[in-house]
Amino acid sequence: MDPAPAPPTARHRRAGSLEVLLIGLAVLALSASWLRGVVVDRPLLGTAATVFSGVFVQALPFLVLGVVVSGLIAAFVDAERLASWLPRRPAAAVAVAGVAGAALPGCECGSVPVARRLYAPGRLGAAALTFMLSAPAINPVVLVATAVAFPGQPAMVAARCVASLLTAVVMGLLWSRFGRDGWVTVSRLRPERTAGGSRWTVFGDAAREDFLQAASFLVLGAAAAAALRVAVPPWMFDHLAGHLLLGVLVMAALAVVLALCSEADAFVAASLTMVPLVPRLVFLVVGPAVDAKLVAMHAGMFGRRFAVAFAPATFVVATVLATVVGLVALGGAS
């Protein structure tokens, strides 16, 4: 007689990224009093902590929205089917994707995971990157926030929308012409679906994976923005009034450094009354397209080669187009 099969042994599950995240949050919560004392005694550290918390807290809800959409796309949308919905001409596909960005009410942190999930070689890749740039800058929430921050200046709202849309479309066209799919780390773009799992299982797995990956690089980007924030001398703003080119360059660089959420940056720009409107428009257009946290997120989700090529090109295109649109739409307004 064959011996009875041994009862199944319990499988020891190793702690994963989610458990590490929860443990880290618990440790931070328990040490809050000690950390508060350290920050209070050091003003610069307190400023950096405030910037870090502001960037992360502002971005987190929209990051969650983005990964939820990303998970839904992974579970219910095939890249091939999506490609069939786009026009066959690459230029037309990019234009459609740019306008479609208005349908995602989130910030740049949420659009990156969505673009990551949509990316595929060919015109779909260019369309996904166009959508990634346009969604955080021309959606209704951002435009309403800009209108509230700049009351009585509808030209500022229109200029931001036009310059941001042009930036997204131009970058999409440039990628379709000069971009290389080999610059993108393919293994990070479309994870394999769970074998035999339901669509909702796929949704949960994809959303969790995207959140942990995007949040980790959001933390790195927010930390970099906080560190750079304390290094910017306050007297710099005194030299911007009356110097258009200097103002444009400084405000473009400041947008990269501060890494503000696109739904809050208008209020920061509105408070800089000593700076002319055109440089402030550049600040609003460059920020949602390329900043410290986005470069880190792009490197983590698309690969370093992509980030090295995409970020500088986006910075130049956004700065030039925002300046041109600002000069035309805003003129000499201050």
C-alpha cells in the first residue's frame, strides 16, 4: 500500500514591496515626534521637509488615479485594439492623442503610468507620449485652477492651453520621426498578465505594481526637488523684472527644480508678481512636461536612455513654444 501523501506544508511568504512600504510608513508615524523636533531646530531642513511633503501629498491622489486608469487599461484594453482606433497617419494619431489628453483629470504623476501602459512601438508609442504630456496641462481641472489663480486674465489660461498642447504634439511628432523604441526598456512597459486570472485580478496586479514603482521614483524626485529648493537664493527674483530672456531661463529652470503638481503650480506662478507674465507662462508649461520628479519617474518606467533623450528635448521645446505663444498672446503684459 502506498503511503498517504504528506499534508501540504505552509508556504512562507517573503515580504514584498507593499509590506516594506507599510512598515516604512508605520516607522515614520511612530517617530513623528522625534522627526518634528529635528526639523524645528533646523530651518533649512524644515523648508526641505515642507517642500517634500507638499510635492508628495499633492501628487499622491493623482498618482493613485493614474495607476487605477493604468490598471484598467492593462485589464481591458489591448494595444492592438487601441492602435486600430487611432488614425493610420502618425501625425494625425499624435494630434488626436494630444486633444484626448483633456479627458484625464489628473496631474503629470498620474499620466506617466497611463502612458507606460499604453506605449507600444510605432505610432501608438508617439501617441502615448503625446497624451502623457498633454493630459496634465490641458485638462479642465488645471485650466480652471489657472483661471482662479489669474482672475480677469483669460489670455493666460488660453496661452497655457495652446502652448502645452503644441509642446505635446511637437514632441510626439519628433518622437515618431527621430525616436527609437530601443531607447525604451521594453520589460517595464507591459508586464505579463496573470495566467488564468480574471480581468480584475490583472487590474489589481497591474495597479499595485505601477503604484509601487511610480511612488518610489516620486519619492526620489520629491526629495531632489526639496534639496534643490533650499539652494535657490531668494535674491534671484530681484534680477528678473525687466529681463525677459533671463526671466524665461530662470523660470524654466525653476519649474524643473520645484517639481510642483500641475494643479497647484498656477497659484505659485501667480504669487510671483515681480516676474513678467511670459516667464510665468514658461513656468506653467515646462513644469508639467519635465521636472525633477518626472525625470526620475521616466527613468524608472521607460528606462534611463529614454529619460536622457526625452527630457532635454522636451525642456527646449516647451521653453521655446511657451515663450513664442506668450509673446503673441500676452504681449507686453506684466
